[in-house]
Amino acid sequence: MKLDSKLFDGIRIKPSVDETVLKRSAPTCGWEGCDRAGTHKAPKGRNREGQFHHFCIDHVRLYNKSYNYFSGMGDDDIAAYQKDSLTGHRPTWTMGVNSAGEQRERVKSHAARDWSGGVQDPFDMFDGTAGRVKEPPKPARHLKTLERKSFDTLDLEGSETSVEIKARYKSLVKIYHPDANGGDRSSEDRLREIIQAYNFLKAAGFC
């Protein structure tokens, strides 16, 4: 290469930055007894993420040699942290688990951050029930006047099943039958109404 070439003449060495200039633009080194510019950042440690010390080049090297993120943690805590780090410290579930209740219990027992960000899930897309066939709600039973009166006589709402209607009928007969009242026939009219109401519902196909 020619020493008088234009390329050679264009090469310049970057001048070193004056220490006084660094002190004006950077904070002072955080090492005790050092007044040099703290041009290098060093993390403050666990549970203080995002916070940094400012050291000069010599002291940041010393700090990095002695830095231990797991200082103060037991062996079990360190092992659990390393295991959780495989999934980014996010909750996980075993394959095939679709129970929303089991997932919620796992999330509660997990010490990781809540990653939902307050997102609402009105359609149950993320609670493990998505894709399941849900039973449609039973339509309200429309009752006619006599049907409603018969249900009222049996002290029923009108939405009961045939098994519930029969059970209520049997219990009322036991209460109002003369044999259950020592031969007292004062409740015969009430018993007759119960029998007629039950027979009407049975003929109408309710039981």
C-alpha cells in the first residue's frame, strides 16, 4: 500500500475521551471511595429488576465477578426457579387437561405473574371449556289455567319433573289421609283436591 495514497490519509484514530468530559455526562461511580465516571451499568439483583448500579470500568468488572443472582435463596428455591425458567415462568398444564377448575387451582398455586392483563373472556375461549358441547337451557314450560291450578294445589312451581311430581303427591297423601290423622276426616276435601290435581297432571302427560 502506498503511504501517500488517499485511503491511507483518510484513516484516523478516534481520540480518547477526556475523563472530565465523562464526569460531566455520566454519574459518579457507585463504588465506595471511587470518584471516576460511572459509565457502565450493573444490575442491582433479584427482585430489583430494571434497577442498575453505575460503575467505572474497573469496578464493574469486580462487581460482575462477585455477582450472584441466587444469593440468599435455598437449594429448593433455586431448583424451582430453574425449572420454571424453562417455560418463561408461566403456568403450564399437562396434556389433555381441560378442566377449568383444575387450571384455576394450578394458576393460584403458581407464584408467577398474572399474564392475562385483565382481559375479559366472555365466551370461555381460554378457560378450557372451548369446543365443548353445552346443553341448551330447557325452555320454560308454558302452562294452561287448569295445569297451573293443579300445580298450585300440589304446592309446585310447574317446572318439576315427573319424579318430583309423584314424590310430592305421595307426601301430601300421607299428610292429609284420614288414616294418618287418627281417622279425622276434616282434611278429606283437601285430599280430594290433591288426588284430582294429580290425576289431571297425569292425564296431561306431566307424570
